[in-house]
Amino acid sequence: MSRSLRRKVTNALALALSAVATVIGLTCLAAILWTLVSDGLAGVSGHLFTDMTPPPGSAGGLLNAIYGSAALTVIGILIGAPIGILAGTYLAEYGRETRLAGVIRFINDVLLSAPSIIVGLFIYQVVVVPVGHFSAVAGALALAVIAIPVTVRTTEDMLRLVPQGMKDASTALGAYPWRTILGVVYPAARSGIVTGLLLAIARVSGETAPLLFTALNNQFWSTDLAAPIANLPVVIYQFAMSPYPEWQQLAWSGALLITLTILLLSIAARFVLAVLQPAKRSR
Amino acid sequence: MDQLSLAVESSHARRQRLGERLFASATLIAAVLVLALLGGVTIALVNGAWPALARFQLGFVTRSIWNPVTEQFGALAAVYGTIITSLIAMLIAVPVSFGVAVFLTELSPRWLKRPVGVAIELLAAVPSIIFGIWGLFVLAPILQETVEPWLIGLLGPLPAIGPLFRGPPYGIGVLTAALVLAIMVLPFISSVMRDVFETVPDVLKESGYGLGATTWEVVWQVVVPHSRVGIVGGIMLGLGRALGETMAVTFVIGNAHRISSSLLAPGTTISASIANEFTEAVGSLYTSSLIALGVLLFLITFSVIAVARFMLLRLERRALSSV
């Protein structure tokens, strides 16, 4: 085989393999989504949203788990987001290139990809053990710990996109940095910060491992934050592992609900960034 | 300026200064809190693991016995399972992700680029529990009925790698867990690799093409060397995720604290053991041993992630300085 032919064959072969890899990857992922939709839809009915999780062997819904998941996520974000946004502001506006900011940035990146089950163990040690029992608050705190690094990262990235000229203009008018940040930087980066929050909510609402031994689970309706609370991920885990067909069906429906929520949040985040951001720039 | 307006002016300035001090310290406190979080996690975990570590000492890492009844605990089987499942997952996911990234950056027609890219990014957000239940209900039966008997028949009798593929086809086990992990980290590694490939300046690629190189030669001899650090960083991040992943593995690994020569046999990983046993653990030594497992996992993933972030950070700096 001539040298040029061999190079062409190698090229064609390698590119074909890369196309095959893409097809294989997308097929696996499509297969998962397909099973999720077909098996999940089979159990979707009015009861899913009106009934409580049933005892083994009988029909029911996921109302208490849906409520619990929403409550945990909202509280977790309410605790985590302000801390994350403030810390991100420090990194982008005050700390910048200082040594401390560099260390915090690095630690935050490590926390961002730390295993979430470790966060569960941490909250178990510092909240559940001293209090003496599992609780919704502990679950929400675990989710907050997971939300913080995500918010820090996106806030810093988005604040850094705000043109220096805008900040300089505000400073030239005699504004202190805090007035500039609150009055100029935050409004200019609003859609970016909202995107970060949506991504944090998406990240947090599918987390299972940190809830296993913090919020635990509750078969009944509960709004007591000091008591264990039902939540979709743990219900899915327990029901899928069970031998009862009714429970397994509910697990699939719950899985579909979570995935749809997360995909919608992720798409909304892209939408906010793509549609609102350029509109603002052109003004 | 008369006395009155001067007084007004200074009270306004004082308020502004106070606001500045409050806001600046609020942001600093929040930032230091992030730092404290990592410290807090370390202290809380080591504290919780102390009884087990003091009791078993180094034996905790070197023994594979895990017996709650006699209260003998060793982490070796779980550590082995964690590492072997992640390694197999990376062996599968890295080449496929590389293919996907090459396809997206060099091969794909323009109209296909965005939809496929966005789909892969969205899939990276799908929670791991979804991959877990899919593995349990869909993948495991397929493996048990068709793939594993075939593997046993084909590879089992071979001398060197044979022992890896012997024994009954359970369906759930190390290989299944590794496959699920591979599928789970695939979108993640692909999108990092694609981002890294896109940082390669067009001029470099164009000069490659100008010399008459084929697309593959440009990828292999220009793009890959240029983005080497980023590729390794992305792979390490994916590895960090695979090592610490809980839900995708817990469903399909079988939770057996033993080291089998066969990849088809049930095993366990650190995170799967914690998820499976923590709420049922009776006795403080059992709980403490599980937390000690968590400490090991933290050490392993921390070092992998730290190396990955360090490499990606270097790449970012280089990209900034070349602009």
C-alpha cells in the first residue's frame, strides 16, 4: 500500500470510528431515556399527584414525596444560594487575584466535584448525631452544602463578564464598591445569576445519596421540618429495590418526574442565558 | 460649603462607608465559609471514623473481612471494588468520549453540531439514580441472559484473562456496575473534551491542513498534543465522579464484601457500602467503620480531583496568556 493511500485509509477508519462512538454513546443514552419515558408514563395518573406513598402491595401516589422534595430543595437553595452568591461576589469583585481568593477558588472546585455521599456523612455527623434523629432540616442543609459550590462558580463567572467600563463609570461617580456591585454589577449580571440558580436547583433536586441518612424517608404526609420527610430520590431508591411491582412502577414514575424537572430547569437555564443576555448587551 | 450641608454630606459618607464595610465583610465571610466547609467535612469525618481507625489501625485498609456480627471490619474489598469499577468504566468511556469529541469538533456537519452538543450536555445533568434503576431493570437482565453467558463461553477458557470471566452469570456485579458508570460519565467527559478541543487555535489546525495533513493527522498530531493537559484533566474529573458515584452503582453491584477474581461476580464499592448499610448499621463500631470508609473515599477522590483541577487551571492560565 502506498504511503498516501495508507494515510487516507487511516484517516477514514479513525473518523468512522469516531462517528460510530458518537452513535453508540447517543444510542445508550437514548435507550435510557426511552425506558424512562415508556415505563414512567405507564404509572402517570391523577393518583400520582393526589395519593400518599402506599404500603407494600397496594396502589398509591407520590404526593408526600413530591412535597418533601420541593420543600427540601427550596430550603436548601434559600440557605445555599445567598452564601454562594456572596462568596462568588467576593471572588469576582474583592478577592480577585489575591492568594486567599485563589485558595478559595481551588477548594470550591474540589467541593464542586466531591462525592455527594460524603456531604451526607458530614451532615449526619454535625446535625443528625447531635440532634439525635433524622430530620428534614438535616436534608435541606445537605442540599445547601451541595448548592453552594455550584452557585459560587456560576456567580463568579457571570460577574466577571460584566464590562470593567461599567464598573469604572460607577466608581467615577463616587460610588463605593458595594453601591457599584448592588446597583450596576448585579443588575447587569442578573440573567447569569438566575441561570446559576436554576442549574443549582437542577443539580440539587436529583441528589439521592446525601438524603439517605439525613432526611431519611417518611411513608406519611409530614410538614414537620424536625422530623424525617419523604422525598422523591429516596422513595425511588427504596421502591426500585423492593420486590413489589406497584412500588417499582411508582419508582419509574418518580424517576420520570425528576428527570423531566431537571431537563426543564436545564433548558430554562440555557434559555435565560441565550435569550436575555444578548438582548441586554444590544441595548 | 456651610456647616449644615457639610454635616449632611459626612453622615451620607459615613453611611456609605458603613455599607461598604458590612457588604465587603459579608462577602468575605461567605467566601471563608466555603473554605471552612472543606475543613469541617474533614474534621467531622475523621472524628466519626476515629473509633474504627483506632481499633483496626492499618488493618482497616489491608484486610477485606467485613463482618458486622463479630465486629471485624476491613475496607480492602470496598476499595478494590471502587477502583476496579471506575477503571473499567474509564477504559470504556474515555475512547468513546474521545470519539464523540472528535466527531463534534472536526467531523460533524454544522447543523448537527449544536443539537448533539446540547443533547450531550443535557444528559450530563440527568441524575445518577436514573442510570442506577435503568441498570437494574434493563441492563442487568440483558447481561445475565445473553452477554455474560457468551463472555463466559468465549473468554472463560482462555489462560490469562479467563478467570476474569468465569462463574455463574449473576447479571449484577462488578462488570454491570462498570458499564453503568461508563454510560453515566460519558456525556460528562465528552463535553469537557469537546470544550478543550475548541480551545485549540484555528491557525494551528489550518497550518496542519496547509501542510497536507488529513483530518485524523491534524487531530492526533496537532489538537491532541495541544490540549493534552485539558484532556487528562477532563478524564481525571470523570474518574473523580466515577469513584465517588453512589446511586448508579448501588443498584447493580450486589453489595458483597469480597474480592472475586471474576468481573461477573457481585462486589461492592465504598459508596455503595455506605448507602446500603449506613441506616441499618447497629453499634457504634459499625457506624464508625462506615464513616472510615467515607474518609478513604474522600482521600481518594480528593487527590484525583485536586490533580484534575490543577491541570485544568494550568490550561486556563495558558489560554489566557496566549490571548
